[in-house]
Amino acid sequence: MRAYTNEKLIARRAKIGKYASFAGLGVLAVGMVLSFRANPQNTSNYQITLMGSFACLIAGFILANVGSHNTRRFGRSPRPDERLEKELKGFDDRYILYSWMLPAAYVFVGPSGVYAFALREQSGKISNNGNRWSQKGGALRFLAAFSGDGIGNPTTDAIEDASKVQKFLDAQLPEAGIEVQPLALFTNPNVELQLNNPAIPVVQSKGLKALLRQRSKDYRLDNATLAQLEAAFAVPAA
């Protein structure tokens, strides 16, 4: 299998994660200092200082979460794209993984078709019913959702990503008639999935290759079509 990764984007997002984290901590520290210096006996200064403290705490929290979000995905190895590449090892050179190269973050192309992966790294118990998702975890789950790292809706994300790639592909190969397929992929080995008639294919990393190989028996792209796809996806996305 071949893998193409947008290293420039990853390096840029890793820097954003690093600087946003430091900036967030700095702004939070300023907010704490202001809160300690607020003097209720000085009414005018107290209100201004207190408002400044709250503003710093809010801004610092946002910056810290932006930094954490980007650092986890782009600043630490193995990154999600690196883990995904490892999971897909064993496929021959007809298979290609595109990470952050196309309108969707993770696109996989091979004889079994074109897929847009919606990755999730959460652990614990996650339930699905059709296109609805829920995650157990109490307060920690709430904090994760608030910071942008909750389960969200893998179904919606995968379908939207597939639609973006489909639009791009139709513009490049209007006569090909290839359908981009959405897939929700859970990469954490400690996740417990409870699936009830999911609207799209849902799989854990350990079952990904088996699913793709099975699908290649029912839906197979020939080498000429694969060559067309590779040429089309080499065009930078607008």
C-alpha cells in the first residue's frame, strides 16, 4: 500500500497546537492574577478587573482547547494518519491512503472502491442506533464534548466527507460513475461498540482490512480505473 500525507499541513497544525497551548496557559495565568487582584472595596476597578479576569479565563480556555485538539492530532507520534497507515499495511500498491490531501481528511482508494473515513479515537462504551450515537462517561464525556473531542456523529461526518470527495471526483472524472463510500472507523482498541443497524459501515481498526477485502469481492475497480483515480487525486483540491 502507498500513503500520501500532507506533511506541510500537519506541521502547520502542530505549530498551531503548540503555540495555542502556550498562549492559552499564559492567558489563563493572567486571568487568575487579575482575579486575585480584584478588590471589592474599589467598586469601579473591581468590576473592570473582574470582567478582565473572566474574559481571560474564557479566551485561555478556548486557546488551550484549540492547542490540545491540534497537538493530539498533529503534534504527537504516532498520529492518527500514522496509525491508520500501519493498520492498512499488507495491501499491495494498488491501494492508496490519502491523509489531508483531498477535501476529506482520510480517503482510501483501491480495488474495493473509494472510501472517506471518519476517524474516532474515543474509548469506552459507544452505542449506535441507525444514525444516532451516544457515549457513556458522565462528566468526563461532557467535558470532552465541550472541548470538541466528543463522539459527535460519525455517520454525519463520514457522509459529509464522502459528499465532498464525490463532488471533487465528479469534477475530475465526470464519466467514471464511481461512488465514494462513507465509513466510520474507530481506532482505539479499548472502545466497546454496540451497533444497531448503523446507517453506514462501522468498523474497528482490527476489522478494517477484512471489511475492505470482503467488499473487493462485490465491488471491484479495475486497474485502468484505479490509474484514472490516482491521476485525478493528484490534482490539488481547491
